[in-house]
Amino acid sequence: MHVFLEMICEPSHLKRLNSKQSLEEMMRSSNGSSGGCASLEVKDDIYFPAFEPGTRRCYVQKAALLYSCVGEVQGLVRLCSCRDYIRGQTALCSRCL
């Protein structure tokens, strides 16, 4: 049996991702920067949590219901938690069979 995997946004991980610490860890891993967030803002939009590498501005999500992995904004690196699923069965992960 051949299983086709896809990725889906997993909002249940927002609480862990939506923090200054997670943003700083991602910043370090994406560009090797040793510095943390120069500033931290709380935003009410689907594009957050995210950070701007050049300015080291960090943004966390204010409204958990707005969390989405859809879309992008030039200059922002977004934290998006995804998991795999089997096409036609989004509740099952690839290791569930």
C-alpha cells in the first residue's frame, strides 16, 4: 500500500510556539544569530508568531483563533507548527497505520 503524505497546520501547538523563547530559538537556528528579540509586540493577525531577521523584532499572536499557516509576508519568518497526515484522512498521521 502506498501512502501519500501531506502537511496540515496544527493549532494545538500554538501555546508552545507563541513565546519570545520560541522566536529566539528559531532566530538562532535560521540565521545563526546569538542575539535575542530586540523588541516584542503582540499582534492580532494570522501571520504571527513571527520575527524580522534584519531588525530582530519579534511578534506573538494575540488571538489563538487567528493562528494559521496560510500566507506569508515578505521580511517575516513565521513559526508554523505542522504535522503530516494521510490524504483523505486528516485525522491520521503517517505512523498511525
